[in-house]
Amino acid sequence: MKKIKYTYIWTLLLIINTCLADNSNTGIFPSSFTASDYPWDHGDKIVLSWKLNDTIVNTIESYSVFIATGDSLSSNKNKTNLGKAFSLLDNVNADINKYIVNDLNKDSTYIFKIVANYQDRNESTASFSKSITPLRNWFDGKRFPLFLITVIFSGSVIFWILKARKGEEIKIRKIAGLEAVDEAVGRATEMGRSILFVPGIQDMNEIQTIAGITVLSRVAKVAAEYEAKVEVPTSRALVMTAARETVQASFLAAGRPESYNQDLVYYVTDEQFGYVAYVQGMMVREKPAACFYMGAFFAESLILAETGNTIGAIQVAGTAMPAQLPFFVAACDYTLIGEEFFAASAYLSGEADQLGSLKGQDIGKAIVVAGIIIGVFALSLGTIVGESTSMGNFLLNITSFLKNVVLS
């Protein structure tokens, strides 16, 4: 409170000092100089506005806008040094009567002054604003485009979920890797050999591990129906527990709870290459007929995939690790790439809520794709036409809007 009082005192002294100073121009111009809070912002902008005397407006060449904080004014208690508290903010053209100050601190108090620069190189007496603090509003108008996109995205998800709940068929593109589950399990059953499922090497806090466990549910259910053996070595204790619960629930859903054997879902080691060495050795010894790699993988992806290819197993992989996808694509029969892997839950379960959510997300993807196309087109054409033309300036403004407003 004391600091605010000091601010008002030093501002008053500064105005008195400036008015008493010798200046070739009489009067204070620009007149009606005010500072107001910028509406619908994050608390970091102030709007400065002023009005000129019509009799001298044609003699103005530019304006100089200055800024000072309450702290800097309080530290310059000597009347003759008050002007040093202000720093030049910007010089603006003579035909402008409004200026927006950006990147301010909502916890600081600011005072502004403006000086008119005449064509004869003289300056007007300074005009001062009242002290002002930026206010953070409950809604940031700059984020409105993002808010609108969020509403459209969320609305589309809800819309398709409601349609799916009403029994309307939701068409989803077939994913070959998931369609191959029955084929792979059937082949293992015919050959009388086991099925290997590797749920990645990350813990349950990794979304890819959760997606892999979802696929395991489907694989285990089909294996239970075919009376095939499913072996799930894990590198995390929590993943082992989740996998056991998943496999047990799948066997129960298939009507064969007595066929479930928890010893086939087990923990090996947390050490990356120790785990891979075990799985690789087991693959060579037991020669599983079908291998599933679903989860987060690193350097071990190539080792596992090449070993499976060597023993002649049908292999289905799925991961969202871009660096490992080439290895799976090269060595596996089917590979779920990125979002195909995450869509497995909805694809395999057929639940209305999941299918509707998956369909609604496509609307969000369409918005993103449209924004990319518009941005690339506007930037390319605007650069070719040139910023100096009205069309080029318009196109580059669209690019700036997408970059600085929608994506910021």
C-alpha cells in the first residue's frame, strides 16, 4: 500500500516538473491520454489511447511512448531524476491514436507517458497516464479459436457416441493386423505350438503398455476358444499382474476358466537386454507358431522380430515408437502403426462408447489436416504474390493467425 502511495506522489512530481520545464511548445499534447486494461486477456496487456488538437495534427511527425513501473518511480525520489525512470517503449506513426502494450506483468503497476514529435524537430510537453495494473480476465479472448475447436471436437465425439448407443452401425476401416489375430491363433492351434505375447518393456504408466494389454485380451480370448497355449513373459511386475487379470478374464469370457494357467504369465527381469536374452532363447527353444509384440519397444525390437522370423512364426507387431516401426515392418507379417495401435481397443471390443469416441476423433483430425493445408497454401501463395500486395498481405495474415493465435 505504501509503495502505491509513493507511485502517485512521484508521478505528480514528474508532471509538475515537466510542466515547469522550458519548452517551445505550449500546452500538453497529445491530449486525453489514457491507459486502460485490455479486455479478455491473460493479464499482460494495456491499451493506450489519445486525441490530438486538430489545429496541430498536421505538424506531428510521430509519437514516442514511454513506460515506467511503480518500483522504478519509487527508487527515483529526486524530482530532477524522475524522468530517468521512464524507458522508450516505441515510436509510432502520426496517424495512430491507439497503442497496445504487450508482455506486461499482472503483479506490477505501470505508468505511461507520450510525447509528440513535431516536424520541426521539437517535442511537445509529455502527457501522463494514471498508474494502472493489468488485470487477468476469466476468459482469454486470444484462446477463443482453440476453445471453438475444442467444442467442435468434443461435440463430435458426444454426437457419435450417442448415435452408436442408439444402435447405428459405425463404419471403421479394417485393420489388417487386428484381423490377423484369428489367423495367427488358428495357425498355432493347428501346429500344436504355443503363442508368444510380449507387452513391451515399459510399465503400466505407459499408454502403449495399456494398449498392448487390450490386444492381449482379444488374443487370449481367441486362444481360449481354440484351446491354445498363450505365454506372456513380462519385464515389469505390475504388467505381469495386469496381464494375469486380463488373460483370466478372457478365459472366463470364453467359457473356459479351467484352462487358465497363471504360470504362463510371469515376470522375467527389469533389465532390458536380460529380458530380451530370455525371450529370444525361449523363442529358439519352443518355436512358438505366433508372436505378438504390442507395446513400447526400443533396441530389442529388431532382435525379437528377426528371431521370430528365423523360427518361421507368424508375427503381428504394434507400437507408437517411430524409430522401431521400420524394424517391425521389415520383419513382421502385420504391423499396427501409431494410431492403429491405439484404436485396437475400440476395434476389438466393438463397444458403442469406444467406437463413437474413435469416430468423433476423426473430426478433430480433419480439422488439424484442414488447418495444415490452409496454412501451407496461404504461406506459399502469399510468399509468391508478395507482402506488398493486398492479396499477399491477406494470405500472410492468415498464416500469422494460424501460427500465433490458433497454435500459440
